[in-house]
Amino acid sequence: MTDNTIDWEFSLFSEFTNDQLYQLLQLRQKIFIVEQDCAYMDADGQDQQAIHLLAFDKKNIVAALRLIAASNTAFKSAEKIVIGRLVVDEAYRGSGLGRIAITKAIDYVKQYSGASIICLSGQCYLNRFYRDLGFTAKGDVYLEDGIEHQLFELML
């Protein structure tokens, strides 16, 4: 698998087809709830305000993330953008899709948002991954849904 076989698309929630929405929710549930054995509410009401980045291999969603204005204002006027729900299908791990997704998200935020900070809550086992992408760890490690996390920020 190379990035040439993957199609990337930024979408609003309202632009999803029924099949795309089903695939996205299925992928997130498969990884976050089943694989990580974590009971949490994935349908948190924030997808509707997010800009989503989807990675397709043919017509199948194999990676995704969402961008949300931290201030709950219009995306274009937000000072801080939150990257959330980064997910890569287990069959595609180690292929670089997570790195590509974060890089594409950073570029999108720089180009379209006017934000000065990108932040995320990352699982601790991925700390090096986020640091390698330019993020700085902030604060102490904390438990989120029973999994150790840390806040990260990237100044633009």
C-alpha cells in the first residue's frame, strides 16, 4: 500500500453519504470501542460541527480524523482547532497513514482556519508520534475513558 492508492477527502458531516457515515462509525467503533475495550459514547454530538478528513482505499474508509473549533465558534474565526478521533484501520497500521492524516490536517488548518494553535488529546503510547509531528506535550498524563492520555499543542 502506498499513498498513491489512497484518496483523501475533507468533508462536512452534511456531505457524507449514508454509506460513508456508516463506514466511519463502524471503523471508529471497531478500533476505539472493540479493539481498545473501551466503553464510551462515540456519537458525542461534535461530528456535525467538525470538518472530517477521510482516507479511502477504493471506496472503503481506512483512516479518518476530525477538526473542531475549540471555541465552538465558526471554524474560520477559531483561534484553536482540535484534532480528534484519529483512527487507522488495523490492516493499514505502519503504512504512514496516521502521519499523512495529521500532516494533511495541519496543512488544512493553516490554509483555511486562521487558527494559531492546533491541539489534541493523544493516547500516551503515541507521544513520540505526536512529538515527531511538531506537537509539544502539555500538562500531566490523565485518564480518559480508562486510557492514559496527554494534551498536545502545535503553535502555527
